[in-house]
Amino acid sequence: MATQYAISGATAREIAASAERAVTEGRLRPGDALPPVRTLADGLGVSPGTVATAYKELRRRGIVVTRGRGGTVVASAPSVASRRPPRVPEGLRDLAGGHPDPAFLPDLVPPGRLSPGARSHRASPRLPQLEELARAWFRRDGVPDGQVTFAHGALDCVARLLSVELRPGDAVAVEDPGFHHLLDLVPALGLRTLAVAVDDEGMRPEALRSALRAGARAVVLCPRAQNPYGSRVSEARREELLAVLAGSPEVLVVEDDHSADTAGGPLHSLTTAGVRGPGRWAQIRTVSKHLGTDLRWTAMACDPVTLARHDGRMLLTSGWVSHVLQETVVRLMTDPVTAELVAAAGTAYTERREALIAALAEHGITGAGVSGLNVWVPVRDEAAVVNGLRSQGWWVAGGSRFRIGAGPGVRITVADLRVPEAAVLAADFGRVLADSASTYGG
């Protein structure tokens, strides 16, 4: 029996390690069921309590999940096996990556003088000039800039915030559909995921209320350029969400404004509401979407408690963000030519996104995307649509890795989809649906 399930061991630690190896090596795949506790205990000759302890450790680490009567199964994205997108087949037009158009990215030229000598920057982790630029960046959109700090990337920042604020088993409210790496990160930290449905205006208030009632201790959302749905929080929706959050002042609200300069619309941040805003909050901004994907630098504005906890943990780990990287970002953020490129990118992304949505509508196909780089198209059968478009020369992203309970769909990245191409893609999309009409959800 133990051999059948690829699990061995005489102690809880050995059993958990054996199951983890089986997942890492692919002998146990996402969705595969682990044997019932008593069944595995009998097969290994150990007590049921030993197996139960092993399973508890696997759940805590996000490797398995328990589905009530469905038993214990390998998580859809176990923390030991990163869920990566499939390789783009040769010869296809890649609209699946979610990346910016390289034509609008500036040349990355690192500073000519590197930091002299071997010395620690822990005493002064932030370059004063970049810190002031970051404050002005937040202040431009009304985000409070009293406390600002840096991190290595949006997910790096979110992971640190959740790890210092929450404990294994705590719940995090996330968008559904949402950013697939965040959906993977939460269970990898040993936390529970509570799905919050979204529409064009962001998180739905009633869904957020349900998540808070279910015990969410943190909320992570994108105020604009939401990935993959393309939501942008409206002024009215901001007020609705603030009303929902008013009864939960202890909940940490994290906004990931990852495409602040190319999102294609104004920011209606929950943090701009002053005393009516959340008591515990953080707003995160990155430059990878408009200055370069290799620039793993993030600015965060937040409340004083969140700042102290984040920086305290960072001090104990990486310590600081490379000053060479910071100097490079300073040069780009103060370069007039780069500013023109960024402005052109924001305009182009809006035109390309709106062109595709309009072209799809001409074929009776609904696409969502009022902001950002992507268009989300609901379908009934993701695989049928992905494969059908592949046969037409297009490669789009199946929506399964972006969803928890939301309906199926495909994500199309429009960043480098020229406006004339939108009509061609929409026509091919229509042909795919006509060939298998039962696969489309309308």
C-alpha cells in the first residue's frame, strides 16, 4: 500500500518528507489523493496519529489541502513545485506572457561607478534621492507618503508582509480570478485563501464582506490593471469597499499598483481616504512593467506599524535593495526620454486593449479589460479555445491557473498586439467558437 502511494517512513517527519519528495519528483501530481490516514498508517505499520501529524505538516506548508469528504489531495500549486506556464510553441504569436512591449522599455545602463569597497548598507538602505522620488510618485496620486520603504519586487514585499502579520492557518482574501503567482504564494506560506470575485470595478463588496466574515486577516488587491481581469477600482467602488472594511480595522489591506504609470486610468486607492481609510495598509508599486522586467525594485508606502514590521524582517534577511539597482532606477525615473517612452506605452496599451475588446464584440464575444495589459475572455472550455487559437497561429493563456472559484476563461496580453492585428485575432476567435460552439460561455 505504501509503495502504491509513493509514501514511506516510520515517523511523522519521514512520512511528510517522503510525500514532499513524491510531489517534487512528479510521482504525486496536483489533485492526486493521498491515502486515508488509517489506510496509510496500516500500510506503514505506524499509528494513525503519526500519519495525521505528517498530513498536518504538509497542509501547513501548502503542499496538500483537505477537501472534507474528498480527503487530502496534493494542492493545485504545491509550494515545492512552482506552477509555471507552458513553453510557447515555436512559430506562434505569443499573447500569453503578460509582459510589456519591449519597444517601450528604455535601455538599462547601470551606473558607471559601483558602490566602493565591501561595506554594509544596513544603516542607510535607501538612497535619499530615490526615496524622495518614491514619495513624490505616491503623492502624485494622493497616496500618503509619510512612511516609504523599498523591497525587491511586489511578491517579495507581499510575502514579507503576510509572513510577519499572519500565522499558518490564517486567511487571506484575494481576487478571483487573480494573479496566479499570488494564488500560489498564499498556500506556500501556510495560509488559507479566500476567493473574492471581481468585476470591471474591482473586488465585489459583497464577496469581500463574505471573506471578512470567514476570518480574512489580510486583503490583497490591485486597484487598477488587475491581472488577469483588467479591473480598475472606480470612485464609487472604493467607497463601497471602505464601508465593508470599516468594521475590520485590524485587517491589513495591501494594494498592488504594479502598473501605476501605464495602467490607463486614474487611481482610486483605498489609502487616499484619510481617516476613513484602513488603519493597517500598504501600497506597493513596481517599475518592471514600464522601466524593465529586470529591475526588481519595489516602493511601498504604508502605516507606521507595517513599516516597522516589514523593515525589521528585511533587516534580518536581505537587509537592503542593491544601491546599484537603486541608482539605475533613479537615472531612469529622472530621464526625460524615458518619461516620453512611458507615456507612449500607456497610450498604446489603452488603444490596443480597447481595439481588441471592440473587435471581439463585433463577433459577439465579450472581453473584460478596462485597464492594464490584458483582456479576459470568459469561455466554457479553456483547452478547446487555447488549442483552437493555436491552430490559427495564436498562443493565449488558459485561465485555470488564475482561478479559484471563478468561471473559466482565457487571458490575452495586448501589450504588443498592434491595432490592425486585433481584428484578425477576433475573427480567428470567432471561427474557433463557431467550430465548437458548445465550448463558449458567452
